[in-house]
Amino acid sequence: MKVLGIVAEYNPFHLGHKYHLEISKKLTNSEYSIAVMSGSFVQRGEPSIVDKWTKAKMAIDNGIDLVIELPFVFATQSAELFAYGSVSLLNSLNIVDYISFGSEIGNIDTLFEIAEILIKEPPYYKNRLKKYLNEGNSFSVSRSMALKDYCLKYNKNLDIENIINSPNNILAIEYLKALTRLKSKIVPLTIKRIGSQFKETKLSHKISSATAIRKKLLESNDINEVKEFVPSNTYNHLLEYIKHNTFNSLDNYNQIIHYLLRIKKGQGLDKIMDIENGLENRIINMSSQFNTIDEFIQNIVTKRYPRSRIQRILIHFMAGLDEHKFKEINKFYPTYIRVLGTNEKGFKLLKEIKKQSKIPIITKFANYKRLDDPHIEKIIYFDKIATDLFFLGIKSKPPFTDRDFFTSCYTQKK
């Protein structure tokens, strides 16, 4: 019984995801697959374009056997914490043999070499990193420059600038770091990304980016515009979703965010993760000058504070997730497995997980209360908040709250 693990957002599930899943199964000879998937909000600090149950349906009907939710508190973090939260969850199942992830470089040995430098943090690298940070650069830029200096000094033939500035390479390196730190037995595999580039905003290739697909859906609200760029199962689930809901984006939270910053004077903003001294004042001041979320964020962004970091801060601020709460949660993570979707093979996986792991499995949301575990309560509280926030951002018929309690895990029917 070989089991493949995948970390994904499936926002939405497209032809590139289909390719990645199929080739990963073939290369690992895996019979079963598990996806750890972000839920209502994603790593870049944005809401998913559709709700998490629709994403789970897409994944299951396109070949994933079991979808478990990556908790909100990790799904909306930096690449390092996002990767650690995802890999920790897969590792806790005690049944996963392989983890496969995409990368622009497609070379696991090169990625491992970089990951090793970042884990060991040799003195020369640390000194260069500190230097570039003190010059006002963002962490990602400072790290890239410090790695480049280190490789030049020690004659390591690595094209750091191109490798470390590619988003899928960055995540791949973080997955490898997490596997190493956890001393995991899961074997990593990377698949070279094909088709459009990660941030490509136009539908110019059969395998187009999720960014381009979301942009087209949000602009036209016509699902037929993306029909040829997604699997038929994805297209059908998008059709079903749009009957009762609208697509979601960060623009839909404009009033909520400005209300919290202007009327509430940004109370608690200084306690949010990734806030540095003075940044909270910059955010509050810019809120009073710009009415649209795009203009507002764009005028906060600097070389030290990239857009994704600002967006994550705002999402955490809306949800009330501060640094202290995250650190308390992280001490006891992972504490549970929440199932969003499964097929017949997924049920076999769940039986095996019950045998091999002590982590409780939640298939019906309300059942978490029976576990009577304060650590589960703390982390799942934010999943519920995130779901409520998601549906506040869209027009939904009917306008439910507490969707976690009323929406069942998706079970594929044969």
C-alpha cells in the first residue's frame, strides 16, 4: 500500500494540478493519494475563489482519494510556516510514503542543497542575511542575496537568483526543510512545472496558471471562459457553485478592513504576526487615504513589506489571529485531522490512519466537541472564523453562517 501525499490549494483545480497528480502517482507507483489542502483562505493572504467544500469536490473527482484541511492558522502563513504545517500534518498520519510538489527547477538534489544551507545557517550566511535585512530589504530578498553571496564565497555552482526567486522552488525548499526538521521518513519528489508561469495573468497556454484562471472568472463571471483550461469535473463544480454563490476575492473585504482600521483604530493590529514597529501606523494611515483595497495595499507595499505579507496581516487581523495565539497553537500542533472529502479508497486510508496514528479524525465538524481537547478547540475556532469570513465576502443563497456545522464532508458516489 503506497501512499502519495500532496500539499495544495486547488484554487481552483486545473489541468496543471491534474498533470502533477497523474505523473506523481506514476513515478511513485502509488495506489492512494492524500491532499492537505488550504480551506477558506490561502497562503498569499486572499480568500479562496470558491468555498473549501467545492475545492474538495474538485480534488476528489479529479483523482485525489482523501482531502484533509490545512488549518487556517497555517494556511495563511509565510512559505516556511505553511510548509511546516502541511508536512507536519502529513507526517502525523504515519501512512504517507511520498510527498510530491511542483517546482520550476525540477531537481530535488539542488533543492536539497539549498535547504541544507538554510537549516544549518552557517555564520557567513547569517552575517550576510543580517546585513541585507538592516538595509531595509524584505526577508525573501535578503535571504536570496545572502545565499548568493554564500555560494560565491564557497564555490557552490548554484543559480540562486533564478532558483530562490521562483515561488514553487521556494515552497519546495521549505517542504524539504520541514521533512528534515521532523526527521520524517516520507520520501520527497519534485515535478518540473510545465505550461504558464505561476504569476501569469493571461490564459495563454492549455495548462494555464490558477492566477490567470481566477482573474478571468472574477473579470467575466462567465465559467465558459475557462472551460478549456480546467478538467471537466472542475468545470461542472464551478457551474454548480455559481448557482448559489459568487466568486470571492480580497476586494470583497474592503469595508470590513477599513472599518476595523478607521473606526476601531486598528485595535490589536500591533499584536499580529509579521507586524514590525511602525508598520501598524503605516497601515492605519494609508487606510484613511485610500478607499479601494488594491490602492490601499499598493501604497503600503515597500521593498521590505511585500504585498503577500501585507495581505496575510490583514487576513489575520480580520480573524483575530495574533502572534501569541499562533505560538500557543503551534506548541501542540498537529492536534486533529479534518476530512473535507473522500472516495472509497479514502475510507480505506482513514481506517489505516486510525490504526497507525493517535491523531483524532474529524469527519463531522460538530464532533470535535466530544474530543474535549482545549488545544483542538483553539485551532478549530479559527477554521470556523475563516469559514464565516469567507461567506461574508460573497453573495450566497441563503446567506448561511456556521457553514462548518451544516456542510457535510464530500463523499464521492460511484
